[in-house]
Amino acid sequence: MTKGQLIPPDDYPQMVSKSDAAKMARALRSPETAARAAKVIQQQSQKLQSAVHDYVRELENAAGNLSLVFEKAHELRGFAETAGLRATGRIASGLCRYFDEMEKLGTVPDKAVVALHVSAIGRAARAKDEAGRMSDAVVKELAALVAHKLAEAAP
Amino acid sequence: MSGSAFEVLQVLVVEDNQHMRSLLRSLLNSIGIREIHEAANGAAALEILREKSCDLVLSDLAMKPMDGIDFTRDVRQSPRSANPFVPVIMVTGHTERHKVEAARDAGVTEFIAKPVTAQSLFARIAEILERPRAFVRCDSYFGPDRRRKAQDDYAGPWRRHGDHHDHQVP
């Protein structure tokens, strides 16, 4: 057994002084900062949505290559919602969860389930009413399908 | 508050998705941070850290050739590390328990699950500023104290012999 050493924050260099840190933390939580950030995201949303559409095309072209599908779905899960494409992000997130859980079970994902998700992601990303009620219904139906398939695959 | 206090900070963004890098840069700019360095993977980030004195790192987890976990471990443990205490916020879509634990054990300071929101990013930075974590150094680990909830009145039972006296660890 080796004796460990605990190094308190005062004993190593900090980013800024304590008084500045308190002021900066307050500023980070202020409504003005939130409003500026929302404007930034709004300004970037067009560019981000265009990037999401590129990833969707790559996802569709990756059909059959499950590791590539997972990689692209993961990218979409990461920033589709930030780009304002909520349903696209949620479906991609559901697909990632399916891959993760099947890996845990040591089972190969069902290609039909993957294909349904890929198709739904493409449709959602191109829909005029991306976050509408139809998209919500698709997200729910796919989540139910994943739950059913995971229950089937469980030992 | 003016952005002056943030202007002194240098931040390194390590992310293989250029759109995410751009978004994170813009969010950091919006709070007044001007000096932002970018790397597309852990190996490139280590090069930057050797040359630039960064105050904060935002890192993705899954990257090639070096991922965010190996990068963080190198920052914390390499004898060549310029600042082993630098706060590392891991920004990742990989929220599976084993990956989160691996990142924590490499020495990550905070986590943000993608999709990133400005609120989640700023809350983690505020947390680091207001409540910097103690560091632990032992044979198997160097990094922020992984016990997030300190209980000053905790009377045991102790998991390790001598914990209540002098923070002895295995």
C-alpha cells in the first residue's frame, strides 16, 4: 500500500484569481451570456444543417457497413440537435443506443432495424417540418422497436 | 461583466469534427475568449500543449490516431506534460458507463454529453472556475479527486486503511 497525496486547489496554479473566478462564473450564468450564445448558434444553424445533410448522405451511402453506419450516426447524434434538427438527432441517438446495447449483448445488430433508422434519419433531416408531430411519432415507434429487439436479443 | 477576464484565457479545442470545433470556438468567442487553439486529435493536441500555455481543454473522446482518453492520460502523467493540472472537459456522445469511467480514470475534470448546449458548456466552465478540484497523486492515478461529494462529517466505514488520517490510498 502506497501513501497517496492530496493536492488542494490552493497548491497548484489556477486559471484566474478567486475573485475573478467568481465574477466570471456569474457572467457565465447570466441571461445576457445565454442570449449571446443563442444568437451564435442561430447564426451557425444554416451551416450546421448543411453539415448534417452531408453526414446524412454519408450515412445512407454507408448502408451495409455497420461500423461506418455507427460512426456516421454517432456524428449526427453529436450535433444534429444543436443544428436545430431535433428529430434527426434523436433517431440517430436511438440507433447509437441500439448498436451499444447489442455490442454489450455480444450480438450483431439486425440489418433491417439499422436500415429503418437510416431511412428515418434521411426522411427527418429532409422534412420541412422536421420537429413536427410525425417526427415525434417516428422517434417513439423506433424506440419501441429497439426496446423490443433488445428484449429479444437478451439472454 | 466585460469580456476582459475571459480575454486572458487560452483554450484548446480537441475535436475531429470541424463543424463541432467551429461551434465550440464560436461559443467560446461569445464569452470573450479570444485565444483558441484547435487540434483534430490527441496527438496534435499534445504538440500544441507543448508550445502554448493553455488554461482549459475541451476534448472529444473518439478520435484517431489518439483518442481523448489517451490524450488526457498523457497530459496528466507524462513527464513531458507542460501543465498536468490543466482542466480537461470531455465533450462526447459516448456516454456508456465504461467509457465515462475510463475517461474519469484517465483524469478528466468534467463531462458534457453531446448534443452540446451553450448552457451545459458554460455551466461546466463555471464549475471549474468556482470549485476547482483537489488533485490526487498515487501509484496508479494522477488527476482530479474522483470523489465528487466530500462529506466533512463522514465517520466511516473507510474503504482504505488510514483514509481518515492522511488520505492513504492503495
